[in-house]
Amino acid sequence: MTTRFRLSAALIATVLLSACGGNGGNGDDTSTAPDRRTLITTETAERDTVDVIERTIGQISSRTAPSLTAEVSGHILEIHADEGDRVERGQLLLEIDPEPYDLALASARTDIRRLDALISSQERELERQRELLEDGFVTQAMFDATEAEFRNLEEQREAARVAVRNAERDLRNTRVTAPVDAEVDERLVSVGDYSSPGQALFRLVSQDLLRVRLPFPETVGSRLEVGQTVRMLAPLSSNGEVDGRINELRPALMGGSRAVEAIVHVENPGSWRQGGSVSAQVVITSRESVLVPNQSVVQRPAGEVVYVIEDGSAHAREVRTGIRQRNRTEILEGLDGGETVAVEGAGFLTDGADVRTSEE
């Protein structure tokens, strides 16, 4: 037992000596030094078209909003449309008692038949007197009187024909129809009312052809022109952005100051309604510029700078910015396009700083 214990103790000591002998007390440190380069993301400065725009809030109105009035007088017998109804062009909306106009038409037609008979008889008499005049049995004065009577009857018949056309028109006007596709905004009469010429019956609103009024300050007016592109978005509509063009420019008042109103005609994209509002952008002009992400433009004491990345280092470029879009900023001076610029992390950089990208 004593011999076995001594052998085990010697083996343990040998192992411990081997473990300690590897370092030998030289104290070398093989750990890696930390990377102190700034971590960033990069993108390429691109040349693209930039739209110079003016924004405003406009209001939608109908280009066609007729007020239907009575053309003839009479009792209203039937009404076929009410407020809120959508009607089509030519659809019957209201009926006025037609009986007086039926009688007037019948009377005018009777006059024409009577005059036709008189003219036929007078024409025969005129031919007979022409023969008698040649033979010397009637005087020229007698013949001229017969001919004048014939011409008078012809004029009476022409007047009777005009009366027939007027009676036919009055009879048609007892049936009031929609002049355009529209919605009934207001009904102004009821069954049993007595209408008179010029009395308002319905107020219609067409939702198919719309007019958008866009107000601008007078200072912007000099930059507006007929034909400029307008991008419009109705906040309560699901139709998305609608493009149009300025059709007309008018002087206006806005907040007590002189202003300019741009008029845009547009077809209803589906769910736009009179009285609604739209957010509008008028494209004043378009130009080609350099664009960088908004995060790339950093404010420094010397002004705005963009850090261009070259050979693993950041180099500050002073820039002059233009239009700031949702995600991009226009660079008017300082970049040519094609440069690699810092995006995320750009705010932590200084000129000449070493950088590394997330891809590295």
C-alpha cells in the first residue's frame, strides 16, 4: 500500500509540472485588439429628376350643377325622383298636367287645315283671274287684290305652323327630364303644386365631371401656368393619387389678401364628391439633380456636409441642398453623382475618420 501511494503521488506531481511548464512564466497576451472604426451604411448618390412643387388644399365642386325650372305653367301631377336619387340623362323627373297644351296643339293644327283649304280655293281664283286679265275682263287692280289675299293667307298658314311647333314644345315641357347624369341635390316642389314658368323644380349635381379649386398666395401666382401638372389626393377616398392639369387661373381672395385660384377639371375617379377636399401638388418645373438619403446630410458648424467614403475613410463635402423629399434630399452643389456616401452613422463621423460598413 505504501509503494502504490508513492507511485500515485509521483504521477500527480509529474502532471502538474507538465501543465505549469507550458507557460514557462513568459506572460505573452494573444487576445485581438478592438476595431475602433465607425460602423456605417452607405449608398450611391444618384442623379434623377426632381419636381419643384407648390402644395395647397383645394375643394371639389361639380362642373355641372343645373337648376331645373318649369318651362310651362300647370298643376304638378306626378314626381318621379327625390333628393339623393341618382338620375340619368333623359330620365323623367316630373309631369305637369298636359291637357291645356293638348287642346292648344289641336287648335293650332285645326287652323292649319282651315288655311290650307282657303289657300287652295284662293289659288284657283287667282289662276282664273289671271286668264280673265289676259282677255281684258278684269282690271289689274282686281287681280292684284286677289293675289294680295292669297299671299296673306299663306302668311297666316306659316304663323299657324309656328303655333303648332310652340304647342308641341309646350306639351313636351310638361314632362321634365334630367339634362345630364346627376344626383338630385334638392326637390323644391310637391305633387299638387301649381308651377309657373321660371319656377325652380329640382337642383341637380353631376358627380362625373368635377372642378377642383386650388388657392395660392399671390407670391406663387407668377409661377403658375395653364397646363401645369397637378397631383391630387382626396384623404377620404380610396382612389389614390389623381393627375390633372391647370385649366384656368383666376384672381381670388385668401384670408383677406389677394390670391390666385387654379382651376382643374377632372373626371371623377370613383368616390370623389362635391364639397370634399383634396391635397394638391402643382409641378412648377422639373430638373435633373443629385439625390442622397436624408440621413446623409449632416449639420456641422461650417454648414451642411455629406461624408463621401473613399478607401475606408470619410471625407466631408460641404453641400448646398435644395428640395427635401420624403426620403431624399436634393444636392445643388458639392456632389456630381456616383459618389459613395455615408447614411446610417453619418452623424457620428468627422473628416478623415476610418469607417467600416455593415457588409464588412
